[in-house]
Amino acid sequence: MMKPLFLLFAFSFSAIAAEQTVEYAVRGLFQPDRKTVLSSAAKTLQNCRLVEVSYEKATATFAYDDEAQGFKKAKPEQVLQQIDNQIRNLTGSTFSIVPQSTLGEDKLERIDFMVEGLDCLGCSYGLYVTVEKLQGVERAYASFHDGRLAVFIDPTKTNREALAEVLKKREIKVVENSAKEETKPKN
Amino acid sequence: MFCFVIANPFLYKRYLSMPAAKRRTERNVSITGGPLPLKRRLSKIYMLLTQVLLFVLLLKFTAHANVTPFLEQHCVKCHDADTRKGNLDLTTLKAEYLDPENFARWVKVHDRIQSGEMPPKKEKRPLAEDVKVVALSLSKALMDGERVQLEQKGRIGMRRMTRAEYENTLRDLFDMPGMALQALLPADGTAHGFDKNSDALEVSHVNISKYVEAADLALDLAIATRPKAPASQKLRLSLLNRGGQGASLSMQGDVVLLRDQKADPAYPPASAHRHLDQGAHERIGSFETESSVGVFRREDESVNYYFRGHTTIYPGRYRVRTSLWSFQWDKGQVLPSRGTEAARIAAVQLTSDGRGGQHPNYTFDYFDAPSLTPTEHRLEVWLNHNELIGFDVASLAPVANYSRKDKAMGFTGPGIAVDWLEIEGPVNSVWPPQAHQLLFGNLPIEEFVAKDHPEVRPPPRKNWEKTWLRVSKNIPDPVTGIWTVRSENPRADAERLLAGFLPKAFRRAVEAETIGAYLKIFEARIQGGDCFESALREAYRSALCSPDFLYHIEPDTKLSQSALACRLSYFLWNSAPDEELASANLHNAGILRTQTERLLRDPKAQRFVEDFLGQWLKLRLIAANDPDKKLYPEFSPYLQDSMVAESRAYFRELIEKNLNVAHLVKSNFAMLNQKLAAHYGVEGVNGSKTRRVELPSDCPRGGFLTQAAILKVTANGTTTSPVVRGAFVLDRILGQPPEPPPSNVPAVEPDVRGTTTIREQLAQHRDNATCSSCHAKIDPPGFALESFDVIGGQRDRYRLVAESTGDPAPRGNIDPFIGISFKLGPKVDPSGETTGGEKFADIRDMQRYLASKPDLLLRSLAQSLISYSTGREVRFSDRPALREVLEKTGPTNGVRTLIHEIIQSPFFQTR
């Protein structure tokens, strides 16, 4: 008698438990091949999974079981923290998850720089880290494959000159006329 | 109080001469008061003083009946109170031989007269018969005087072990070959040139407390505290491991990453655009790579290379393998190198002595890095707690690319590549280790559960994991719980174990009463609540701090079997005898010879070579000064180590090939590696290993006299002085130490600006009559050695600082990557005239002159070896015995024969 009751209860519970999806901004997607790195690392996420990564928007969609450990009755910010912690641990903190910007794409301004001597992954990441944390920077891309730094900014908070000044201080040389070579980041 | 007895060799000698049963009584008596009634003691002292006084008066009267007129006639003219030539006033020199200073002066007077050196040749010659009579009278008086001295003081005082002996003895006893104990102990003094001399080996309360500390450390290492050995780990390390400087140096171009012997495309060499943000590179994994690391910059004050991937937790044996090769870097291209380069592998103790690991604590070895051929090297080493492996591109010039505009991409020059370094350990072939088995036999190691033994204190544990500097990839393997030996029958086990340990530690048979004394220590601790291990450990600690362990205990006259074995092993191994030596019948001359040969062939004989040369030729002072970088930019630690390696290998060769003593000053071969050969201008030597190299006939190198190590220890890092070097030759090579300079005569300071030469300054100095007689002997070999600079390079002109008005210096043998700023000044004049009036043009003539005096050279070396091996200098009254040793050796026989004859002589076999 007890066994059928237990099964019925278990079935009811699993039917109630639902997979939720959330979309966050991703830090650390500075080069196209970083998308693969993130996807690979995310395979071992616990109680959640990576659904999709958008390199262009630098966002990722995650699905999680809202009854699973760490997510049960979790508030939205706790869900974010749970996923962020896991992502950081799995990637040596080279990726992190943050809330998406409230600023619409149409409000963003893209600024490009061609950077001299950008020739390795570490330097790309170093350059990305330098720029990405600046006030007014919504997202950035730095690739040693084409030597390009692309920065999406909130023009009300920063501008090209301010960014150029920071690069100069860090002794990062920028190729003249790089402003004219603005393109979308490659997939 | 007992420490006071230990610290006083004479008290301790008396203590030891008593039967064991009486020792305890005597110990009590000496602690609480004198053992003899006061009246009886005073009476003995009075009798002794009377005898001495009568003897002195007799000596004075008989000796000087012949001597005084001779001195007045031939000597006083120059050695009176006004002239005092050679700082000697014979008119006031009393014929009293009990005063050591007076005695030494009379010995010199005797020697000068007997050798015919005095009166000087320009003065009227005394009759040969008169010289003979005077020399004989003086000799007899001195012999008798010394006999009285020795009766008063004893021939050799009690000797404790030197620091090196102490460390080696414990290393061998516990089979822990790299255990570092020496640095814990206070430095030893020296007397008559050696630290083994009993006069130098005092014991203070500081020594005692440090012996306790050292014994504790040794026991910490020896006792197994876990049921199984800590897990052995094998790690592949890179100079780029986090915490080291390799990564940051790669950011600025002093290090490059190589893959398949090309610049690594994943981490291109630093160029005008240096790599950004080391932290970002580390996080993204740029240095977690299997790439080889190419190094251009040598270790210096601000740069050092450590394999930070492994910091030793558990002291012990470790296997190290590494793969090295060299290359020529040409602005991003990897090309064949200029030849084999050399890399240094060393142990670095990060926190031991406050040097913060700036320099390697000790070098394991130098290894070859051939051109574009990865070559694997293996070594087995002992690593102490918190030691790690250091590295250096030893043979490269001190270049630095960080200041170059295009960094590595603008550099063309040599580099050394490290593919990897692998470390495996701790390696324990048996568990518990041999040291533990010596202390606790095969008693089982079991977990100590406190609740099962509420009345017993558990053994204290050293927490290696807690004191470990966590900057590496190796991981601790801590043990859960407290594990210790268990004994079912503590007293019987303790007695059995002590009976096995004490004879080995004390290096002689140990009577039951002594074992009983240590057993009482054990029992007292057991009763006090200690566990078996702690109680027995206390007994062992007491033994390792006791005079029986710390002192060389020798009977008053002929050495016993065990004392002779100890004397032999401390001579040739600087450590205790092994079982074969301890059980050999060494009073049989043939067996003694066979054992001597065995000891000399053993690798441990290298300790004798290093310790003896360190003192005889002062090689311990090799790093006493760093040569001026502007005057001697080619100097490097690798060159310095190569110098020392030469002298050691040369002495080893003299012993192995039994070469005669003329080789001390002149030879047709040298022991060189590539670095030193280049320094000497000898071609055709490749690689870092020191080997025998035949020399061209006109090459002055070879003998000790012209070895770079000797030339460096006799210079001050900036200039050379014929006086210092001449005095060294007289003292160390010829065994005729000159008088110290009079206190009222200023030292001669060489002039590096080149306005006056040292020879010109000395000429003025020698015009002073007080100085001239000594300098006539000191200066000639010093002048001949002026052909060599402070780092042993051959020269015909002096180097001057860049600011002076000299000529530009040609590069010569100096590495093309070393900048030169010094100039060339006055010409060196290595010519002169010996005291015997023989003229010499240069060092070769001086070598021929010195080599023609094999008797003098043999006597000098024999004196040094006797002093080193017996712990006492050769005294005046030893001269007949010394003569016998020299006659048996003969001037044409070699150094090994001399060692044998010394060991077979009464010098060695009696106290």
C-alpha cells in the first residue's frame, strides 16, 4: 500500500518541478573562440545547464531546476549568484555572470581601436579586463586574431577620448585611423 | 654544572680516565666540591712548581753558555734595541721557554741560524762548526723546554667535533645525507690554520644549547611518525610556475617560450609591445603550458629562477630529472648555439637565514646544455623542509632585455632552454626509514589513542604541513591521529635499543654502566608520564649532547683500536667510522694501509678534500669578496665555482695518481671545465664537468700556485698585493709563515688609478730597515704572481677604472655579451730576485725555483696534514718524528704516500 502512494507522490512532485530559464550578460567573451571555452566548461554545471550563448550580445541563457539544491526557492539574485559561482569556479574566474544591462542596444555606441602588438590570448584578455571594468563600458571585445578592440559604451557616461586615455596610460599603443574601421564582432 | 665539566676539556679528560663506576661519584664531587683535601692539593702544586723552576734555570744556564757569545758576535748588530731588524731585539729576548711567545721567537732564531739564512750572506760568515754547536744547544734547550710545557698542558687537549664533523657524523649515523645541521651551530674558531685544532674548539653554553637544538632536529627527522611513508609525488615543473619570476621575465623579454625549438606562437616573444597584465595571462592559462622556457638573463641581485611548483614538505630523498639544451636566439629565430652552455641546479632555502632565497644555499651541480639537443640529466638529492629547486643559466653573460627597445625580438645572443624539470619524492625505499630502525628497531608503529592511556603523555609532533610555505603544486599527505612505536616490554626494549645505538653514536664499545645511566633517564621519563617514544627519545637526545658523542675521546698514549679508527675516519671522511673500519685491526700496519686506501677511494673522501683545502688553501674564503664589476666584469658565480672545483679536483688527482709535491707549484696538466679553460686561454675544453687537461709547455697553470681560486682568495676583489700573496706562499705552500707586520708601519694600499705601481710603493716601503728583511722573503713570490689579477686571469698590464687615463682594453677571452669599461694601465713586472740571490723573470721561473725545493714543499704539506688529522700543530719537539715521516715518504714519492706515512707514524697513532 505504501509503495504506490510513494510513487504517486514522487510523480506529482516531479510534475510540479519545472525548468526555468534565465538570460544574463557574460563577462569574459572577448574573442569568438571564448564561446567554445564557455560551452565546454559549462558541461559540468550542477543542477543547471547552458542553453545558448550569444557572442554578439555577450549574453548566455541558462536553464535550472527550481527544485534542485541551490535553486529551490531561490530569489532571482540568488539564482544568478549560484550560476556565477559555478561558472567562476569552472573557468578560473575568466568568465562571470552579471545581470543584463537595462540600456537598449540602440542606446549603445560602438568604438573600435586597432591595437599594436596584440598577439596572444593573454594580452587579449588583459586588454579586455582593462577596458571592460571602466565606467560606461557595457561590453567589449579584444581579439589577437585581428588586433581589434571593440567597445560598446553608454555615450552618456564615457567616450572615445576617455578610453584612449586609459589605453595610453597602460602603454597600449593604438593604430592611427582605427576609428574608421568599425565592424561588428565576428561570430 | 655538568656542562661546565663538558666545556672544560681538562676536567673532562680526568673524568673520562676514571672507571665508569667512579664517574658518577666524581661528577657529584666535582659539582659539590674538590675531591682532594686542600693541603694535599697545595702540596702537589708546590712540588710541580719547584720542579719546573729548577728545570728552567738549568735550561737557561746550559743553553746560553754557547749561544750568547755567538749572538753577540753575529746577530746583535742588527737585532739590538735600536735597529730591531725583523722586529727582533735579541738583547732583551729572555731565555725563557715556558712563555709561548718567547719560545716561538727562539725557534725562529734557531731555524735562521741552522739554515744559514742568518747572519745574512753579506755579513761575515760564522764557522760552520760554531753554527752546528749553537744550533744544537738551542735545539736541546727548546726540546727540553717544550717537554716541560707539554707535561704541564698535555700534548693535545680534548677535542670536540667541528661543525662539519658533527653534521657529517649525524648524517651518516642516521643515513640522512643532506640533513642541514651545521648552520644551527656556532662557527668554529681556528688555531694554527685549522678548525680541528683543540685550541680552537671551545665549548660555551651557547654551543650546548645549540647541540640540544640540533639533536632535536635530527631526532625529528629520524623518528617515523606515521604507519606509512608520505606519498611520493611526481611533478613536472616549469620555471613559469606561479610564484616564480619566470612568468614576469617572459613578459619583458628576458625569457621566451619555445615550442618545437621555435618561438611559441601561442605566447610570442616580448617585443616593443610587451605582454599586457601578467595576472590576466596567469588566469587565462598562458603559463600553464608544456612549452620549453628559453632563458637569456643570468641570475643577479633582482632576478632568480626557482621551480616554484614544488616546495618540500617532507625532508628526504628526491629524484630530479631535467632536460636542457642551448640555442642562439636571433630576434625571434632559434639557431644552433655557439657551443655547450652550462646550467646550475641548486637547493634554495627560502626562509632559513634571512637571505630570502636571493642566492642558492647550495649548488647540486652544473649541467651541460648542448646546442639544440635536449639532454636529460638525473640527480638524487636530499631536500630539507621548505627547500625548493633553483636554476640559473650559469654560463651566460649578464644580459637584460627588459631595457632593450624591442625586448626579446631585438636581441641576438645565446640562451638556455629548460624543457621541464621533474621531481619525485620523498623516496623511501624502506619504511620506517633506517634512522628510525636504528632508534626503535622493529617495534610496531601504532596509533596512540589518548583515552586508552589517560596517564601517558602522547609524543609531541612536528607539523611539517603547518610550517610549509604553500606556493606549490605538491600536496601534503597528513596523517590522521598520533602514531608512535609500541613496546610490550618497555624497559627491556629500551635497554636493547640503547645497547645497539650508543656504541654507534659514541664510536666505541660502551660498558653496561653507561647504558644503565641512559636507561635511568628513560625510566625517569616513563615514571614522569612520557610515552615509550618520548622517554627513549630523551635518552637519545642526552646521548647526542653528551661528551661521549661530542668529543673525540682518545687515550693518553697509544690510541686504542676504536680511537685510531675514529682518527682515521675523521681525517679522511670527516665523520665516524663505518662498521668495517670500526672492526678492523688497525694496529696491524698492513690492515691500516688497506683501510686507508679504502677510505680514500670512497666518495666520502671528498669531504676531506673539501674541508682540508678549505682551510689549508683558505678556499673557504673564496666568496669573501665580490670582484669589482667594472674592473672584472667577466667574473661570475659559475667561474668562482669552477675555480674551487679545479683546486679540489687537482688535489684529488695528486692523491689518486700519487703525484709528488713539486706538483703543488708546477704541473703539466690542470683540472678544468669549459668555463675555467676559457678563462685561462686553454682551448678545446667543452662542457661543465671538470676533467684533466694536458697543458702546453709554456703554460704557467696547473699547480696550486697559479690556480684561480688561490689567486682570488689572496686578492681583495679590486687589487692584488705581492705582500699578501707572497705571505700566502710562504705560509701555506712553503710552511714558513712570515712575521706579522709591525703595528706602527702602515699597510701598502695599491693604487687603481695607475699613478704608481704596487712595486714602486713596496720599494719605498722596503727602504725601512724594519721591513726590509721580511719583505725580501715575502715579495719575490708575490711579484711573480703579479702576472695574475684578482680573479686569476693572466695579465701583462694592470686594469684601471674607466675614469683613469689608461688605454682601451681589448676583449681577449671575455664573453662578447659582457660590456667592458675598464682600461689598461702600467705594465706588470713579474721579475725579481729571491733571498738566495737567484733572479727570476716571471712566474715560470718562480715555479721552477719553488719546484726545486721538494723537501720544503713536502715538509710544509706534511705539517698541514698532520695538524689537520691529529688536531694539533707540529711542535719543535716533533721535528725528529716529522723528519722520519719525510724520509719514509721521500721527495719523489707522492701525496698519497705521504698520507700513508703520516697515518702509520706515531704522530697519528698516539695522542
